Amino acid sequence: MLGAAFVKANVGDTIKFVAVDAGHNAETIPGFLPDGATPITGKAGETIEMPITQEGLYGIQCHPHYGLGMVALIEAGKLVNIGAVKALHIPKKAADKFDTWFDQL
């Protein structure tokens, strides 16, 4: 989560979250992925892969540090769920990061 936090991908790609510290994980933010996409929940210190199966926006968090803004955004094709993700209640530090990335869409 400390590397590239905004990634443009294509349907069919696989995003790999590499664990570099035992205190962090990668998991999808509830409600912050396209309909039909499979959520992921990695364990702390676990490297995990996420296949991009649908067009839209995917929000990823480090669960223990979500409130501190440790998040990532994946954009895949059409932004079919942008309205739904903008309506989610997101902690301020995370929301500030997402807002910056939304300006780049």
C-alpha cells in the first residue's frame, strides 16, 4: 500500500499486493467495488492477488490503518460505480486520498 496507490488496470489483469510488513494487509472496502467483482481479504503480512473481473473502481484498504488513509484505488475501464463509491462513508484521511485520485479520472 505504500507503493503505487492509484493503478489503472484492464479487465483480465491481476493486481498483486505484496506484503512487505507483517502489520499490514490488503482488502476491498465494503461497497467499493463493481457489481459482480469478488472481494478480497488478505491476512496481515500476506501477499494476495486480486483479479480484475469487472469494469469500474475498486477501493482497497489496509484494515488496521484505513482511518490513517492507507488505501489504494484501481480504475478498470468504464467508471460504472463512481456514483456509488462517492456516496460511501469513508474516513477523512482515506476520503482525501480518494478525492485526489477521483480528480485524475
